[in-house]
Amino acid sequence: MKQMAPEHHLEDQSDERSELSPIALRVRALESILVDKGYVEPRALDAIVETYETKIGPRNGARVVARAWTDAAYRDWLLTDATAAIDSLGYGGRQGEHMVALENTPQRHNMVVCTLCSCYPWPVLGLPPVWYKSAPYRARAVIDPRAVLADFGVTLPVETEIRVWDSTAEVRYLVVPLRPSGTDHLDETALAALVTRDSMIGTGVALPPGTDGTDGTDGTDGT
């Protein structure tokens, strides 16, 4: 079976085939028709895209995870009623109406896929990456999740159970990755910088301290 490459490889291959995918071309054509007929304002579309790329993105989910790492009461709330807990931080809205948080442990690693389309929790993760919507990921994540994790550079102990969750239009998932060791001294802001988008999908793990731009000693930005 053909191995799936991480996101940047998939994107490189896509760039080699064409500048825009068939779906992107169809979206661009539809956008042009709507604009030409005066149904939508180009600047409004640009504002929506910018919002999801810069304001409603992985940084929101990272703050949720960091809060769960540092606040036991919030962690319990997140695991029992993720929708309300996430909304309490101001990250609710469309595509995040029904959220479930999945906590990774040394015994279990959670990974999320949408086998039917590309259902994704926009308020906490922003727009879905190209590979999340690809047929290879959607198929192989269910059939051979350990191999998919290896494609993303993640190797888990053999004894760690890997559980795959199928996102739907009714339920979206947020993975709470394991907190990296050696981070007891970091504050919530510094911890959020260690949380990657892939770690909240389950195809990655949180970064170790010192690899995210912080100095790993006092929780301050090292840039």
C-alpha cells in the first residue's frame, strides 16, 4: 500500500501537479460568478478567510490544551463537557457546536479522522490542512493508524493503544496531547506555544520545551 507523506510532502506533490486543485478551481469559479452577479463582496470573503486563518485557528486550541494542563478543574470540565469548557474561553461557534475532548495518556493515544468528508473543529483548529481532507489519510488512518503516525514522524510504544475517532457533522473532536516532561515551571502562555495543530488532531505530539521559540526555563518568549 502506498505510504502517505506528511503535509508538506503532500503539498509539494500537489504543487507539482497544478497550481490549484480541481476543487480549488471550482471554488474560484463559483466565487467569480457570485462576485460578478453582486451576491458577495470580495473584501467580505477575504475577511472571512483571514479570520479563520489568523484568529480562529490552532492557537485557540492550544490555549484550551494549556489551560487543561494547568487547571485540574478546567481539565475535568473539558473532558465532561468540551463544548461548554471551550466556549468559556471564547472559542465557540460554527463547526464547534458539539465538541468532545480526547485526552492522550501513556496507555492510549487518540487520533481523529473524518472518513466521509473533512469535518473539522474550526473554532479551535482553524481550517483543515490539505492532508486531513485527502483520501489516503482518511482511509489509512482507520486501517493502519500506527503506520500513519510513523509517516508523521511519531513512533509510540507497542503497548500504547491507538484509538481512531471518526469526526462527523454532529460531533467534532479535540485531542489533548500529553504534556511534555520538564515543563512544570512553564506558565500557561509558554505551554500553549508547545501545542501544535497536529498534536490536537493526534498525528503529532506536543513539542518539548526549547523547540518552540521559548528558552525552556522561565516560560518567556525567546525571540
